[in-house]
Amino acid sequence: MNARLYHVQVNVGDAKTSLPFYRDFFAHLGYRIVSDGAEHLGASDGAATVWIIASPKRHARAGYHRKNVGLNHLAFRVGTRQAVDHCVRDFLTPRGITPLYESPKEFPQYRNGYYAVFFEDPDRIKLEVVHLPI
């Protein structure tokens, strides 16, 4: 069997803050919006789709922590180190988002040439934009 990731769903706490954040983020990454509504957003790179879904209020109260069982973070691979830097300059900085771990920088403990920026969405879900040499 040969399988590929088809889609991933991320549940968020507040559609009014999270959906605009992800619309802008996916536009910055060059993803195509495949579905957009008051409580959801679907974006695709042509191979896999990421669905952002507003959690029902009764479930959103629990909040999110990446150390709990479940999703830790989403990583988006880009073609150059400059694209990582552009993400900081053109997406994070204008929104007042502080990168985590003093990034962007190289993370040789992951792999030689691994260059990334880590940051959080409005629910504190960790996101990563990474360049890896081929």
C-alpha cells in the first residue's frame, strides 16, 4: 500500500479570530482556499488540505495545549531560507506575532540545514515554516 496525507482538521476556539488568521496565513503560503464559511476554512496546496473548524463552545472551553495527547504542531515546508525570513517579515511582524525559540534559525539537531521559524496561532497551536535542503 502507498498512502499520502489527504487532509488534516484543526479545531480552533474562536472562529472570529482564528479564521481570519488562517485565511491570511494560507494566502501568504500560496494555498488555495477550497471552502470558506462562518465556522470553517479549507485550504489546499494541491496535494493535501488543511481544514480549520470552529469547535463547539462546550468543547472550546477546555482550551488547547500542545503537550496534551493530540496535535503538537503543523509544519509547512518552503523552498528557500529566504521564504522563511519573508514569513517573519511579511506575516508575523505586521501582526505582532513573536517567534518562538529565538527563531528563525537553524536547528541542526533536527537535520543538517534545517532552518525554521516557529510561532503560535490565536489558540496557541504551534505552527512552523521550514526550509530543508534537498
